[in-house]
Amino acid sequence: MKIQTTRSSMPDFEEYIAMIKPLWESRHLTNMGQYHERLEEMLKGYLEVPNASLMVNGHMALELTIQAMNFPAGSEVITTPFTFVSTTHAIVRNGLQPVFCDVKEGNYTIDESKIEDLITEKTVAILPVHIYGHICSVDKIQEIAYKYGLKVIYDAAHAFGERYKGVGVGNFGNASIFSFHATKVFHTIEGGISCFQERELYETLYNLKNFGIRSEELTVSIGANAKMDEFHAAMGICNLKHIDDEIKKRKRIFEAYHGLLGEEKGICLLPYEKDLVPNYAYCPALLTGSYDRDKVYEVLRAHDVYPRKYFYPLTADMACFKNKYKQQPLEVARECSAKVLCFPIYPDLPLGEVERICHIIKETKNGRQGVAAKTDN
Ligand SMILES: *Cc1c(COP(=O)(O)O)cnc(C)c1O
């Protein structure tokens, strides 16, 4: 059996079928139907946020949330290059300039002590990422934002359901977006949501996700199409019922890795931040010393285990962004990107498989096992 880094959670087949059956009667398949409304409300409750707008995917949630803030063209947004490319795309596709800030050794999030150096009169916002569900220094980032009059938009794609100091993580900054892609902790196959503090943004985002159409003959603004349809919303309603169990199962896997590899020199598994209730979305490790990231990657693949080099390369180094935007030396980010590997973690990954994976990893040390070991199992 191939073991991928993630495997989508699914509700019972019958549960989903029962959910979508009424759609054959109603024929109300999209355009803010019942399930869209119900899921949006359920998620506001689960995430404990005051306002939220459901979207077709996480990327559009981010892109439209930035657009809704109406920044002058060419403005600068301070962000992290250690992320999925969507974060940087969303800035550039809005006609804004990403300015790449380094990350912290401690948890891979934006290094808040390096943000102020990058602020110019063109800076309008900070766009940090709660990478792997590790929480950014939200208090310090907010302080900087107040001091310079900047907006803060969090890419919280990895942080679904997390709580920090007793608060749902979607409450930090001016807005936070979550992704409900099939590979994420909670999913709607494809989907996402924007959560925000300012109530007026709801109308703006509604217009942006539905062509600016308010009624049959009234189109008030220019908008895209980024609505979630009823089948995806139905999947979300089913999956949300099981999310707490799914996160509990992830916790067991996460702890198994930490138990088996935590003491191993050269394998650095970072603990979550104090005061964070995590979602165990990923199990990243920095491989150093006698462990070589690329070798561990190859050897695991030879055993039909497919870890991922999330996030390599840095977005700042990708062909479409390289040498185009202002950046710091990015020493820590580059180091993390070169050494990190994300191990498989999903709710129904058997603990026996985690043991086998950890055994294979340990065997790679000092060249004890090469790619040639393919036929071993
Ligand atoms: C998944 C992800 C996104 C985009 O989400 P989609 O739902 O796939 O569009 C954005 N940012 C990060 C960090 C992600 O991991």
C-alpha cells in the first residue's frame, strides 16, 4: 500500500448520500443555497469568529480578502516565502508587491523582529502564515501593525480549529483565511473561508464572489465567481460532525512520531507553542547531522512511503518570483526549506505504519541503508 503524506477524511457514504438526496428535489445546486448558509453558520460557530464568508477554495478566499481591502496598486505586503505558493500568488495577482521577510528557527513562522526593517511608505499590510498550524507571534505582529497603520491578513490554511490563549485563531489580525482542500484537516473537497473582524467586509466579499450581482437587474460592483456549491457544502457539513474525532486520531499519530523520533539526534520535531490547542495537521521535521533530507525522502519513497518537502523551494526562489521582489537574506527560511520533510499523518494511518516509517528513517543514518533497499519489504 502506498502511504502518502495526507489522506482525505471521508464521512460514511450513506451519510453523504442522505445529505445530497434532497438536491434532486430542490434542484437548488448552487448560488448560496441552504447548505451554503448552514455550513457558513456552523463554521462561524466552530471557529468562534464574528464574521465569515464561505468560498470555492482557500486561494480565492485569500485573493478576494486582499482585494476587499482595496489597497493602492503597487503597494507592498510583507510576507513569508516559507509557504505554499498560493500565499505569494494571492498578493501578486492583486497587483501588489510581496516583500519577503525571514522566518524563525523556533517555529518556521515569520520573524516578527525582522518585519520593521522592511516597512516603507508603500507598505500596507502584513501577510503571515500559521505554517503547519504553528501560530505566529500574533501579539507582536499586531503591535507593529498598529504602530504603522497596517492591515494584518493571516493565511491560516493550516490552522483550522486551533485555539490560541483561549481564542479561535481566526480572530487575529483583520482577517484570516482557511483552506478546505481535500488534503487539509477539515475539507469540503475544494473550499475555503474568509473570517474577518469588520462586518462591512461581508457585503464586499459577497459581491466579489458572486459577480457583484445583488438582484436580477442590479449589479453593483465588479466581481469574480468564487461561490461554494451545495454538494461541497454538504460534504463540509458531514465532515464537520466528525472533526473532533479526526483531530484526536491525528494527535495519536503525531505523538507516536514524537515518541519514536523525539530523542533522535539530527531529527528536530518542533513542539507546538505554549497556549495553543493544535490540530496536528502536519508532522514536519528538520533533518540535520547524520540525517540527510533528500536521502530520507528517497529511501522512504523506495519503501512506498511518500513524504513531502513542504515547503521547498521558497516561493521567493520560484521561477515566477525569483529576483523580482524585495527580500531579506532569508537565511533561516532557506535552511528550513533545505532540511525539512513532512512525514505522513492522517487520522486512519495505522500506528504500526508509523513505527515502520520511523524504523526506515533511522536506518538511513550513516548510509546504513540506500535506495537499493527497495526490495526489502
Ligand atoms: C492549501 C493552502 C492554500 C490554498 O488553499 P486551496 O484551498 O488549495 O486553494 C493557501 N495557503 C496555504 C499555506 C495552503 O497550504
